[in-house]
Amino acid sequence: MLQSIWDDVRREFSMGNMINKIIIVNVSVFLVISLAWVFLRIFNGWEDSNLYDSIVRLLAVSHDWKHMLTRPWTLFTHMFLHEGFWHLLWNMLYLFWFGRIFGDLLGDRRVLPLYILGGLAGFLAYFIAYNVSSLGANPSIAYGASGSVFAILVATGVFAPNYVIRLFIL
């Protein structure tokens, strides 16, 4: 059974549309991070692990410009990192729903650039808001695909403002 699921995921990743590929990458990163959390908790006697926090900080963006200068890859990795199941679920559902519409209207090749630019814009908004406001005294990190998904949602609304969406049960 697991072999069948693995074959389906590999086939979808190699031949599917960009939305499905992005969702597969997000879910894969979530599974790896969650398994790391479980194993580190077990090996640490069910205590919080500093190693796990270090791994998350290695992949997430920060409000601190020194952190960003020493870890420039986080500008891209934070878009695929989710720690909570509900955070991942809702981001991926919105990405699936609105990303399909966007890909059908403007082409599948435009999805990934918009996803990346939306994540970068989300980081920029977080970085500026955190450093301009009084929140700057407390350490903070940010992760998740919310900025990227919101960019796709807004672009879909801009390019197809009269598109009819049927809501389930309503």
C-alpha cells in the first residue's frame, strides 16, 4: 500500500502541475520536521529539544538583519516550513483552490514565480513591520506559506474578479 502511495506521489511530482508540486514539497518538509520533532523528543526524554529549535531557526526567517545575512537561504526555505498541522492544512487548501484557478487562467509556468515573490513580499512585510514597531525588542522568527498563498489568492482575484466559486453545502 505504501509503495502505491509513493508511486502516486512520484508520478504527480514528475508530471503534475506546479500547484501539486508545491503542495508535495510543503507536505514533505512538514513530515520531515514533524518526524525530527518526535525523534528528538524521544531521545531527549520527552523534554523540549534545543536541537529542534536550532533546526527550525536554520530554516525560518528572522527580524534580525544579522541572522538574515548569515542565513540567506531562509528567504526561500521559510515558504515551505510549517510546524502546525492546521497551519499547513489551511495554507495548502487555499493554495490548491486558488492556485488551480490561477494556473488555469494564466498558465502553470507563472505559479512558482508568483509563489516565490509572494513569500519574499510576506517576509519583507514581516521584517519592516517588526523592525519599525515596538515589537523589535523581542526575538522572533517567521515561517509558512501564508504570504505566498495570499499572493496567489490576490492575483486570482485581480485577474478573474467575476469568477464564480461554488461553496460546499452553501
